[in-house]
Amino acid sequence: MAIAMLPGVRAGLRQGLLGLVVALACGLSSAATPAPTDPWEPMNRAIYGFNDALDRVVVKPFMQVYVQVLPHWARRGVNHFFGNLTDVWSVPNNALALRPKATADSIKRVVVNSTIGVFGLIDVASEWDIDKHPADAGVTLGRWGIGAGPYVVLPFLGPRTLREVAMLPVDRWGNVANHVDSVIARDALMLMSFIDLRETYLQAGDVIKAAALDPYTFTRDSYLQRQRYLLNGGDDPDPPEDQP
């Protein structure tokens, strides 16, 4: 690839990898007491730094070109399409979590957006005030009393909880795009899904770095707060996790 030949890219990646190794070596021996939800903070910070370097050098420049080349209406269509796929997986998870209204709303969203919304390219359901209730396998386990476990930052994938990490294979199976027969089409869908997700955070990342004294802590706390929000269906920002 042409980008691999750019000296700045190679230097940035080397810097990120070096920072990862150094931070792991130094951070793991740090005397600072980590947050209760983040006992592996030194390691997580190192991986966060690596991801951030990779993002700045490779991913963000690509995303800026993507935003400039593809019209806004087309990007919104892509976002709605993958949002519809997440609604499909939300149906069984909301049902297993014993959320009848969320289950019914998720079914209605899939039916409406997959038909009237042209395979999900248009979010008609939201215009009709049919609420979205995101739920994955991690949320389902949480509703049945399985604790979130420690906060984890994965290389390339970013923030997770240990419960979510354990459920990654299940959520991957539950993604409709992974069941497409054509390998080329399946890989293209996975790439577009990543691009769509990254566009969502394109401006948010700059805002976090400009406003937060410690972007790592801000990202961690915001992510864990959102997970609690999803677990309780948005009713309580800090619910107990031991109720089904």
C-alpha cells in the first residue's frame, strides 16, 4: 500500500509501538493505585496510547478523506444500514433480558426500516418515534446478574469490559453481516462497518482531547457510564448489576 511508504506513517507507528512497550514496562510497576473498575490501568493506558498513535497516523487521515469524498446523505445511509443490523441483534438480546417493550420496539424498527426504509438505508422508525434499544450479549448477561468485570482496552478495538470481551465471539456470530456467503461481500461489509463506526468518533475524539485533562480517564468513565445506561435501558445512570 502507498501509505506504508510514507516516512511519517512509519515513524508514527514506530513511536506508537515504542510507547506501548515502554509504558507496559514502566506502568506495570507504577505505585499509583488504580481505580476499582480499572485494576489493569497501566496496561490499558499503554494500549490506549498505541491505539491513539495508530488512529492519528493511519485511521484519522483516511476518515477525513472519506468524509470529504462521500456526501453527507450517503454517509447517513451507511450509518442507518448498520444501525438496522444492530437492531436485528438487539431483538433476541432484549427478549432474553426480559424487556418486552424494548423487544417489541426492536422488532418494529427492523420491520419498518428493512421495508419502507429500503434495507435500513433510511431510518423511518426513528421518524415514527419508535425508540431504539441497543442490546448485545454483554447487556443480556448483565441483566442476569453477571458482573461487568474490569475495564479493558483492546488493541485496535478499544474500550470494553471483561464481560464484553468474553461475549465478543457471540456478538460476532449475531452480526448478520458475518453470515453473508460471499467472502468479498462479507469483508466489504466489515470494512464499511468499521468506517461508519470510526466516523461517529471523528469529531468526538478531538473534543475529548481539547476538553479533558486526562483523555484516557474521560474515555474510560464515559464508556462505563454508557454501559450502565444500556444495561438499565436508560432509566438510571448507575443501576445495580445483580437484577435480571
